Amino acid sequence: MIDMLNKLEEFLDYLTLEKGYSRETIKAYALDLKYFFNDFPIITEDSLESYLKLLSSKGLKRSSIERKIFSLKAFLKFVCLRGYEEGQLWSKLRSIKKEKRLPRPLKMDEVERIFSQATLRERAIFRTLYDTGIRVSELVGIQIKDIDFSEGFLKVKGKGSVERLVPISKALTDILEEYINDIGIKDGYLFTEKDSLIPLTRQSIFLILKNLVEKAGVKRRISPHMFRHTFATRLLRGGADLRTVQEILGHKNITTTQIYTQVEDGALRRAYLNAHPLSQNRKPTSSEKNDKNIPEQGEDDE
């Protein structure tokens, strides 16, 4: 039986100082763990089992339940590594297997409509996401000094405070230069709250995009993270190899990057079914109907 409530602050300090997690991530861990400790101040196998039943009975989304389990597992592993507990209680927590949803890239007409309604500031924000594929959490941390205009690179700090260089296009550098000249600030954070030096938050960017999408008349829900999905898909479609895409996106494991090949495979298959002359899903064009040299389906026309 373990009384670990007093170890919570130590765990959060560990995530901040040693893991380098963002304030938003730390806050999410804290909320998830307090959700557990509100009902179960003592950690036992029985309390963990009761907690799983409680989560299932609350009608929470599967993703919310999974996140709460993940947070508690991380905490239990921490107290074990620090010698506060000798068993492996985290193994008693059964994860709920989530259905993996493929990323949904933006359509070109959606991108054009969104940018057609954007102010200079909004265009700078979302063109940076669209042209670099960086995470929103990385975007809000960019400082003006991180932009190398002459060489065309952007320095970003990713997960675990790992820095990497991301190439940027001439078109994007032109937009960023125009934006920086417009705000009249030569140092500090690139994107800040209006009339402030405080950096934008992820929530602010979500709200900015939500209003922009409404103005553009785009009907489906668009999230800032979809710009990252779109960037990765465009790179693969353009012939970039997985390792290059992994490096630019800052993925620790290439299996994370491989999910974008599934998106591309789907697009390629649809194109094949719609365009290949022997595809049963495709109707012949009017010109092909009049072409007597088209072989019947199944003939070898090499």
C-alpha cells in the first residue's frame, strides 16, 4: 500500500526539469493525476482496478480514458525508478486499444480559401505551419533570432527540448520578413498575443484558425495540426524519402512517420482506380469510347 500523493509535485518537477515538457503538457499530467487522487489517495492493485471501472462508467471518450491511464502509468514508473515502490503496479493498468485514424490532409482548395481570408499576421502563422510541418507547440516557441533568412532555415525546439533545423522556402521568408517589418519588432517571440510580448498559446492559434475557417466558408472542422499532416503528405507525394521526412518533422521513431505512407498509398490507389485504363472502377472517356485501338480488358498491351 503506497501513499504517493505527496510525490506528485516531485513527479511534475521531473517532467519539467528533466524531460523538458511544455507547460501545457505538465498541466495535462497534473489534471489527469489529480483526477485519480481525488478518489484514490492510496495506490493499491484494488484501487487501480476500481479506477479503471470508474473511468469506464463516466462516459468519457476513449481518447480521454487512454490519456488518463497513460499519465498514471508514467507516474507509477517514476515512483518505481526513484525507489519509492518496488513492484510494477503500472502493469496492472490495462490500456484501451485506440482505433488509429489516418491523418486527414487539407485539400488545395481549402488551403487557398483559408489564406485568401487571412491577415498578414494570420498568413505568417499558418504559412509557417503549412510550409514547414512544425508542431504548433514548436511554432509558439519560435523567436525572431531563430530565423536564418540568408540560408533559409528555421531553428525549432521540439519534444524534450531537442533542437533541429527546418528548411524554409523563399516564399515563406518573404512573408515572415514582411510580417516582422510590419510589427516593428526585431527580437523576442515571433508570434505574440496582440499588443503584447507574450507568446501565442496553442489555444489562441486554434481559435484564430477557427475564425479564419468560418470566414473562408470551409465546412469541415480544420485543426492547426492538419497543416503538419498536409506538409508530410506533400513531401512524400513529391518523392521525399521517409528518413528525410522523419528528420524534418522531428519524429524520434520512423514508425511515426510511416503513417503518412498509408495516407499516400490511399491517394495513389484512388488515383489508380479512377485513371488506370484497366480499372473496373473507371468509366471510359468519350474519346476512349471512339478509339477502336483500345484493347479489351485483360489483353496484354505492352
